Amino acid sequence: MNAISKPSPEYRPLPDEIPTLTDAVEDVPPSLVCALDAQAAEKQAFMALSADLLQQLRPEFERLAAGLVHRTLESAWQHKVNASSKTQFPTSD
């Protein structure tokens, strides 16, 4: 297998088979530099989008969390009331 061919799904190269860059590359084509810079800028914009979405969704997260806490406490209270009423007023089943 060379660096360009695609491995078969069941083949996994060993760590010593994976090519690594050991020498500095001096003459990087400008088109490659531009493509790498564009990819880095795209990633940065994408990650900024996620932060912005999380900020916009914060009120909804808080509303959902408050509802979940309220329902959980209501359920816990009902279990407590039911458990205490069974011990105070046992039924003859």
C-alpha cells in the first residue's frame, strides 16, 4: 500500500507503516498554503458558530433543565407521600 491508495476496510496499517513528515518542507506550493489557510479559517468559523448557537440556546436549556428538576421533585414527592401513606395506613391485601 502506498500513501495514495485507499486501504481495504479490514486492513489497518501498523504505526510504522504510516508515513510521517521528518524533514521540513521548504517549497510549499502557494495553492496548498492557501487551501490549508482556508480550511483553518473554515474550521474557526464553524467552531464560532457552535459557540454562538449554544449562547442562543441557553434560555431554552435553562427552561428545559428547570422543567426536568421540577418534574423530578414532583415525582420524588409523590413517591415519598405514597410510601409514607402505606406505612401509616397499611392495607390488608
